[in-house]
Amino acid sequence: MNILKKQPDISIGVSSWNTSELVEEALKSIVSTAGDLDVEVTVIDDASTDGGFAHIAEKFKNDPRFLFLRNEKNTGVPSLNAALKRSNSKYILTLDSDARLMPGTLKTLFAFMENHSEAAGATSNLLCLDGSPQFYFRRIYTPMRYFFTTPMGRFIDKYFLGLRNFNSYHYTDLDLANDPQVEQLPTACLILRREALGSYIFDMQFPVFMPDVDLGKRIYDKGYKMYLVSAAKAIHLKSASNSKRGKGWIDREVRSSSMLYFKKHYPLLFPVVWIVGILDRFFRAILLHTIGREPAV
């Protein structure tokens, strides 16, 4: 006799690359805040070299909600696709290894998704340790918005357009208190509707940078909506893994991933974007050698 596996309310994916000193706290926050929600948790060691993953797995081995997997090769953010593949849950939640769920967050996100059938996803309010908000949400990344991140574009936007493009892209006037709709959400604490995703959450082309940007674009193109749920809160320590790799590596990966994104989603405009990218690097190099700094993205 076959017994069908019960569908959990939420399947949670947590991936760790050399963050064993942090991921234990993320997992503890799931245990302490899940309440009566039926959750399953897939924890992926993404080919870490710090040797701490086995210790974490040992601590949670008696909790049947947790499954620990280990990648032989580092795949980055797309390692979280394992949470989608092993689950039949209606919702998938991605949680960064340096994030901590606050009380009530899982229930609040679950209830929001149940009551908003048009929503493909929703994020919690991400907070620093001191309680100050983190503004990681953006509008859909377009070739025009890319131009306005370059030195040329930023000069035009600042001195001729009153930062109109910067303010629009970064949602600087967003009312955080009323569950606003947001086009692109961070993945640190993000609940997603399975039916809006297709066969994967994150494209393997974007292992570190731009997976959230690509996800937002795919969902936007399908006509779904994304939201920031004000009552749901999570502490986020910010880039625990990536900060270990160095600025030079980060800059190269951001540039490469950006070009892949535009080639995938805006193929007709990609030659223009590529030329803008070359000019961007040229002018940034000049600024570094003259005034000693370059504009932030």
C-alpha cells in the first residue's frame, strides 16, 4: 500500500558556503518560529572548506524536518533549487545562512501568500542587528537602468534629472508600512509560489550575483506580483560569504553576471549594453586614477 507524503506548508532552503559559524543560528530560528506550520528544511553545504557542516548536521539529526545535503562542487545560489526538487509544497522559502527569522515571520508570510493568489512571492522586512532597515528591493533591471548606474548615466541623472532614475530604481519613496508591491526582491528571506517558478528557482548561469534579478524578471514577465510584507521581519547580517572573496573578484563577477542577464533577457539590445559596459569600465578607471574613487552602482 502506497502512503502519499503529506504536503508541507512551506519547504525551506538554506545554503551555506563556509558559513558554518552562522548557519546554525539560521536553523535555530526556523525551529523557534515555525510554530504549528508544517515545514521541511533542505540544508545544502555548497562544497564548503571550513569543515563545520558535519557538526551542524549532527545537532539537527534527530529533527525529521531537516535534510542535509552536500555538493561536491560549489554551485552558489542555485544550490537552493534542491529545496524545490525534493518537495511537493505549495510554497518555497529561501533563507540566507546569515539571516535570522523573527517570531511570527513564517506564519505571516504564509498567511499573506494564502490571501493573495496574484502573488508569486513575498519578502520580509530585512533588518540590521540594530533594527535599522535594509533597502535591497529594486525595480526590474533594464538596459536603461543599467546605463544610469554608469559614471555617464549617474552624472546625467544627478545634474540634469534630479536623481529621478536613481530614486525610481531604488524605490526611495516606498511606503514600507502597507505591504507594497515590489518588482525585484532579495532572496535572504523570500517565500515563493511553486506554480510561478517552473522547473527551477534560480538559473544556474547566475551562481552568485544576479540570481534574484533574473528571478524577478522571469516572474514579472509571467504577470505575477511580488510584495514586501511589513509585519514579517528577519535579521540579515549582509553578504557573509561573498565578503570573504575580495572586492576585485566581486567586481568581475558582477560585470560578468550583468552581461549574461542582459544577453538572456534583452538579446536585441545586448550589443548596445556591451558597448556601454566597455565605456563604463573605461570611465571608472579614469576616475580611480584621478580622484581616487568611482561611483557606486
